[in-house]
Amino acid sequence: MRSYRFSVLCGAILTSALAGRATSQVADYYRGTVINSELSGNPAVLEFVVLSRTDSATTGYLKVGKPLSGSGFSAAVPRDLDSLYLITITTAGDTIVWASPTRNGIICGQYWIKGAQFGGQGGRWRLEPHKRLSVASLCLICAFVAGTLLLGVFAFATYVCDRWWAWRANIKTEFLSDVERKNLDGIGGWLAWTALGNAILVLALTLKLKEAPSGFGAAWMAGYLIKGLQPVLVVEGAAHFFQLLGLLVGLVLLFRKSSIAPAFWVSYFAVVLCYALFDVVATGDLGVALRTEFSQGASEMATGMAQASEQNLRVAFGALVWGLYWIRSRRVKLVFGPRFENPATSAISASNATYESPVVAERATVSPPQDS
């Protein structure tokens, strides 16, 4: 589905903007304050999110709040055994050096600016580490949300099953010949394509499960700076699990020819449609925020947002088309619905049962001979 692709894409873009592919990703978030020596009475919020780490350096994004400026991608490099430098290249082109005598736990110290615009300025800064949910915990949350939603869809389909078939009684199958009924009664035609296509999709989604944690790496850390990004990432992760589990349940109901199958599939596609439309709107709004905050990767992000929106629109269109198929298909009614006897055959059988020949009728009126 995905749009789950959006989270993977964000991580790739933000990491690549740091000039190199990291061998591993970490999830650290620091928050504190920074005080400019010339504005000592006005401390600003300082945030640092770690996007990647190698053996030689840690890279991330440092955000400086108002009234100061100086946000940009940053690299933390060791100065000696216990201290470090945090180097920031700001969007204005200045270089800020943040020096700390410690590198574990709270990091703090002096900073100074090298550049034409604010060169020579400096001050004091302090960052404290904040805990975040682990990637495994976030994946479990997504799986739990998906499982709960799937149980709700299944319970709803079971509850409305009888009402569904009463509502679908207007699908015209009464005047089909026995040959037509035989051709439509079975998993064939578009229904077979539904089964085959979704079985392939289940395999593809299963193989992509190993990519699920990547959505909670760099992209999740960027969510500390972009309001609303983290909830969208959780929704995308849950949607991936929901699609996989929902397709598995739907295929089981399909091959068992369960009467619940049509109501379940229509409900499933309704959820997918709502998710795709939500993600189109969400990625559009977040794309603007990402381009504003991370100006260095604006072109790549714009391309990524456009691709995610196109993918979601295709998902929404497919969910709408297949949902209508499960509603209107005569094959679906014959395969999964209550069994109805062909009216033409029923009329002939009823005629044969009630018809009496004149000879039989005459015999019935003649009294048997009586004993003398």
C-alpha cells in the first residue's frame, strides 16, 4: 500500500542529505536551550535529532528556536576520548561549532559561529537526552492497531451478513439459464483474478515486512521537528499490517465460499480507500513542512511527495473499483449467497407435481367392485 513508502522515502532523503549512507541508524533525541552572549536574557529552544551513526561520526539535524537562528544538518565528531564537537552547516551558509567537554548523557558547553553573516557571535548551550519508543515497540503498536481494526471489520461483516444478502437480493440472477449459472457458479472470471492478484500481493507484503522498521528510523526522528509526522508514520505502519492481515482473512473467506466474504471485502476496501485518501492529504501537508524545514533536500522531497500521492490515488481507485465489483457481481451472489433454485426448473417441477392426466382422474372417480 503504501504510502508506507512515504516513511521509507523520508528516511532515505534525510539521510542522503547528510552526504553519505550510514551503516546503521540510531534513534536519539536531545532537547535543551541555547543562549547567545549578545542576547543573554533570551534563551532559545535547542533540539537535536540523530539520523545516522557510523564508527567515525554521528549525523543529525539541529534545530534552533526563536529568537535565534542557525538550524541545519549537523555532525558530531569526537574531539578526544571524552569530548566532542558538534558542527552545524546552517541554511544561511554559516558554520557553527558546538563544543562539549563530555559526549555521554548531557552535552553542553560553548559555541561560536564562523561565517560572514553572524561570524564572531557565540554563547552557551545545553542538550539533555530524551527517551523514545523503540522501533520494536512502534512496530508492535502498529500491528496491534491493525489487528484491532481487522477484528472490527470482521465483526461488522458478520453482523450485517443477513442484511447484506437481503439488500443484495435485487441483483438479477433469477432468469439465468442452467448453463449460465454453471458458468458463473465458481471461482472464475474476475473473481479468480481477485484471488490470484491478492495472493501475489500478500507474498509481496510479507517480503516487505523487513522494511517496516525503516519507517521509524530517520523519518521518525524528523517527526520531533515536524509536527504531525509521527502520527502519520504510525498510521502508515498500521495500514501495512492491516493490508497484509486483511488480505489473508479475505482470501480464506473467499476460498471457503463463506457468505461473510462479500461484506468483509467491501468493508476492507472501504478502510483502504479512507486510508489512501487520508495519506494523500497528509503527505501533501507534511511535504510542505518538510521542504520548509529541510531546505537542502527540497527537490528530492518534492519528487517523493508526488510519487507517494500518485501511488495513494491508484490505491484509492483500485479499492473503489473492486469494492463495487463485490457489490454488483452476479458471480459473487451465486458463489457466496444463499442458494436459489432456478425459477424455470422450479416451475416445471411444480407443473409436473400438480398435473393429473384425464385417465388417472377417471380412474380415481370409478368405485372399486364390491364383494357380493
